[in-house]
Amino acid sequence: MREAKERIRLESSTPDYPIILPDLRREIIIIDHDFGTITHHIQLFKTGRIDCYRAVADGKPWKERIGWSRVLEGLRKSLPRVCGNID
């Protein structure tokens, strides 16, 4: 089975490298309705590293390159939990 997989891999065409990525790689739009309607717009642009972004949040650039996990951490910290009545 391993030999068959290896033969198929060797006979198939190779993918094109490097992968051409768009300048704007990810976009996050958050609409918060807790205390009135507030919209946040986060854009993640490509950098020299595949695993990092140049982030722009609500039109203001972040200071440094940032990875996906730090983007999610920033979202988690900027949108705290709200105590409320459970219906």
C-alpha cells in the first residue's frame, strides 16, 4: 500500500509554488448588539511570513505583525462577557 501511494505521488504533477496569496487574506466583521449596535471591522493583510498578518482594526493599524491565535485572543479580550438575565 505504501509503495502504491508513493508511485501515485511520484506520477502526479507537482503543485505550483509559491502559492500566490491575495493582499487582503482575511476579513472579520463583528456586529455587537449588547449596548446599542457597534460594528468592528478587522482586515488581515499578507506579510512576508505565511503565518502572520498585518492587521488593521477599524481603520487603525496594529503595531506589529500578528498571528491568527493572537488575533483571536485580541477579539476574546476586547469583547468581554456580559451578565444578563437568562430567559
